[in-house]
Amino acid sequence: MAKGDPGVTTRGRRAAPRAKRTAAAGDPELVQLLTPTGERVERAFGPDGTEYRVDFTDEEYRGLYRDLVLVRKLDAEATALQRQGELGLWASLLGQEAAQVGSGRALRGQDMAFPTYREHGVLYCRGIDPIMPLGLFRGVDQGGWDPNEFKFNMYTIVIGAQTLHATGYAMGVAMEGRTGGDDGEAVIAYFGDGATSQGDVNESFVWASVFNAPLVFFCQNNQYAISEPLERQTRVPLYRRAGGFGFPGVRVDGNDVLASYAVTRHALDSARHGQGPSLIEAYTYRMGAHTTSDDPTRYRIASEVEAWQAKDPIARMKAFLEKQQIADAGFFTEVDEQARTESVHLRERVLAMPDPEPVTMFDHVYPNGSPELDEQRARFSRYLESFEGSAH
Amino acid sequence: MATETLSIGKALNAGLRRALENDPKVVLMGEDIGKLGGVFRITDGLQKDFGDQRVIDTPLAESGIIGTAVGLAIRGFRPVCEIQFDGFVYPAYDQIVSQVAKMHYRSQGKVRIPMVIRIPFGGGIGAVEHHSESPEAYFAHTAGLKVVSCASPQDAYSMIQQAVASDDPIVFLEPKRRYWEKGPVELDAPLAEAYPLHSARVVRPGTDATVLAYGPMVRTCLDAATAAAEDGRELEVVDLRTLSPLDLSAAYESVRRTGRCVVVHEAPGNLGLGSEIAARITEECFYSLESPVLRVTGFDVPYPAARVEEEYLPDLDRVLDAVDRTFGW
């Protein structure tokens, strides 16, 4: 690719691989519908020639912007809560809002999502109360919601393990005959660039492929696995790995909410119609630390962060809305105000989360219980009660 | 009532067949379990009768088997996973310990993983390495898993059905060298009337010493008891059946009568189940004991080459030697 190629690409133009690739406007490997400066690209093509476009109403464009801002604000609030000692840890999504909002809004009601521990934006788009994962990070529970109630699995901390769960779930969807039409069900598995080195992720690629599971693998390539850069995980663009497993792969500009939506919606619809799995590599950047325990200044330079700052997902959406006169100053103020209100509300509720009673640690180990545990619980309760003035 | 003479392997096959018939959500998954019927033929004929959506030949990756089974369970299926040999379960260890075992706990009871993980375990078949191991302690040590082992055709038949019907995730250890041993099986007996899954059972009453065993060692201990009887010593043999949670009520009752206890397993002794059992019996039966609880186990070495496995495995003589030592303490 010569620098400065126009942003829209068509299939089969360029076959010669290059030694090093970067994501930029005009990169033929990157599906993009909104440039970093907020210019709309009418349509874009994937490596297999698939055409991607979106046709949103002004209301829907504003809705996506609202999602992006709210998700970033709630995330910032959680980071602040950790800094103030109210959360034990927080894994910020800063910089990845477009990949999460775009893919999250692409899900249909019947679709099922399997997140990592960073998909707060997808969770929000599923209509789930953002307080739910904060119990996990505060340490008052282990994130215990019902995946089937919200069509959103519990967060998974072990890297890549959830991709196999998503695959099995998707196999179940197919076995129940719930694919093959517009009302078919699809499943999405989230993971990061580091996870692509895990055996479980590669096994899930094999499984999904040979069982033709209705599954979308959504890899947010945020360039770092804690401190290790992408080069330590792969020598080929991640999306191209799909080819070796026998399903399509596409790289999308993960800072472009429109393209993230278009690519994910297409992949989900393909899966729900029984056309099997696909891999989306959302090319993005983790603007913050891996978690609040991390110090990214030790392993990456400021100029790299600044370069990505120029591709910010919210700034480009705002520029687009302004240029196209889809939103006015009053709208932006109103969204900021809503974000502030929701984050204050979130903070109040986090601070009000009670610590669990110690004896509840014995709850729910087994569906059918265990006489051994009953005995341990009883003994521990008696021990607690033996203290003078015990409230237990 | 139809009572048939079946091997443990055939009884497991019959039990799995019943489980597939009784619940359309039951699916079998594993390597070579379809057309081949499994390397030990435990699933023989089941894919032919129930189809390849219910009896699934999986790609060759154990973590994938267990991990996808977790997803199927979240979807509402009841997966029964076959791990081909004990020594091949370790690639799935993370999924079993971090995911299967914890899902119900983490979800505060909202997610159930009614999964059975069948593992042919133990030695004695002259196999090459990784085909003769006894990994029960790893799983019994993990909260959230239940672990059982069968030792007779009747138990094989009913326990596998009980395990499939249970909402708990269960590691089901099959005594591979006893697969071909035969015994009576009541095929039509209602499952609800079967002996409870998580209960130990006295399989030979006796008065002089208590011998505790499970899986392949139950037969060894029964043989030892027969030999001891010829010398005028009556051993009470308890088949533990459930390894997690342990059911030691029958053992306590027995040891309070006999005052002597020997625990037998193939797995290495160091931090094995025998250690936990000895500690509990000492705590519960302290004033009844005439000698310490002794353990007869595999040695603390990697499972040895097949030509010396008979020396590694506890046998009748080593069991009787331990019983003798409880009398000479």
C-alpha cells in the first residue's frame, strides 16, 4: 500500500504482504467507515470482498455517541473508585469504547455474549446495570449474575477460557436447531490479542470450525497483553489466522464505532443463518493501563499513546455529528450531564454495597450441597458465636 | 426383575444408554467414542442408536472437550465427557478446576454445570506411560467438584446414571483394569431405589480390622479378606465409593468396633486420599484405635514401567502385611 491511498478498498487489489503494517486511514486491511477526523466513508470491503456499510438515522447516530460517552464516563468513575480504595481492582476499557459499543449494539436480543473482564461497554449495551461487575472488583462477590437472564455470561478472568464456553454454547444453539433464519441465535466470544496465544482460543477455533458453530470471535487487539506488545504474540495479522482454521477473518478499525457495528452485525447474521463462525480483529489501543495495578510507562512511549489519541473513538464521532449537523451543542451538553448523573449514581451505589457475611462463603459450592461443608459451616458459625458480644 | 450378568464395562454402557434414553439433554462427548465406541468400548453402539448429535466424536483436545461442555451446560445440556486415559486429563485441568468447579459458586447458584467427567483410571493393564495414573486427589482437593468411583458392575450401572442425573459436576473414576470383571446387575431397578451415590458401603462384614478402599482396590481388599479369613482373621471391607465428599460414617462405625484401620489406594501415598482419611479417623475414633491408621498405597514415584507395576501396585500381600502390623503395634 502506498501511503495516502483512498480509504475505500475493494477485493483482491493487493496480495503482496508487507513486513510491517500499521493501522491508518486507507489501510486496505482495515475496514473503516469513519475516519479519525470524522469523515464518513460510504462503504468498505473486507478481505473476502464483503461490503460493509451502515444506514443509521440521525437518532441512531446520536444514540451511539451517547453510548460511547456514558461508557467512558462510567469506566472513569470505576477507575476513580479504585484509586480511592473502594474497588480492589479495575480493568479500564479506555480507548476501546467504539469496539465494544459497536459490537454490543450489533447484537440482537436473542444473541449471547461471552465477555472477558473488560467488556463493560458491551455489558452496558446489553442493557445490564453497570453496577453488576463492580461487586466482583469491589470483592463483595464474584460477579454472580445469571448468564441466561442477561444473555451475557459472567466475566472470565482466566485468559481465553470463555472462548471454549462460547463455542460449546453455540454448538448447543445449532443442536437445538436455533439457526437458519433471521430469528436464529448467534453467539459472540470476546478476547484480546494476548489470548490468541492460548491453547483454549486455538481449540475453540478448531471446534467452532468443524462443528460449524454460530459464533463470532471478537478479538480486541489493543496492542498489549499487559506489557507484552503484539509482536510477542504473532507474526501475522491476527485476523488472518482464521483462514488456517477454515473460516473468514476481517480486521476492523476498532476505534470506529460504525465499522465495528457493521462488521459485527454482518458476522452475527451470517452465523445465525447457519453459515458458521468468523473472526473479527478490532484494531484498537488500550489508552490506559492493563488494570489499575499496572504502570504502562514502563513499557511504552508517550508518542505512541499520542498517535492513538489522535484516533480517539469519541472525538471522531463528535466531529462527524458536528460536521453533518446531526447534533448541536445542546445535545453534547445534555449527554455530558447524563454521564455525570449516572456516574454519581453508580458511585453512591458502590459505596452502599455491603460486605457479605463471612458464613456466606459456604453458600453455593454445590447445587446439591455437601455434608462435609454443612459441618464446616456449623463449626465455623459456632466459632464466630463464641466471641463475646458477637453479632453473628 | 431382570438381573443380568454384566462386566463393569458393559454395565457402564447400559447405564449410559439409560441416561441417554431418559433425558434428551444428555450428550456424550469424547475422543473416539462414536464409531469406535471408545478405546475401552464403553460407549459401544451408542452413536449408532442415538446419533452423532448426542454421542459426539470431538477433536483431539481435552481442554476443548471440557470447555465446550461448560458452554453446553450453560445452554442447558447435560454433558458426559470421556477422557480417554487418566494421564490425558491434565490438558483439561484448568477448565475443570477453574471453570467447571467454580461456575455455580461464582454465579451464587445461578449457573449449574451438570457435567460428568468419566476417566478410566489406575494401572495393572501393562500400559505405556500416562495410561495408568490415579489422579483422584487433584480433583478431590478442589471445592466444587464431586468425585466418585465404582467397583462393581451394579454400582457401575447405577452410579453412572446417578452421576448424570445429578446437578453437581462429578468426576467419575472407572477402574479400568476391572472393566472386564463380571457380576449381577438389576437392569430394571428404579434409579430412585439405588444405593445413594455419595455413600460408602460395607462390602464384606468383619470384626477384627477395617479395610477402606475404592475403585480397583476394592477387589484386591476383598481377596485379602478371603485370605485373612483362612488364617482366622475377619476383615471388614468398606467400599468408599464417594471420594469427595467423603462418607466416612460407615468407616467410623466399623473402626470403633475393630480398633484397627488400613486405607488402600493405588495413588501415591504422599498427600493422597489415605492421608486425609487417616487424619479424620484418628480424630473421630481416637479412643477406639488400637494402632495408628496405616496406608497401603502406590509409592511416591512416577507411575513406573509396566514390567514393575505389579510391585508398585498394592496387592493382597501388602494389604495383609499392613493388617498384621496393626496387630503388632
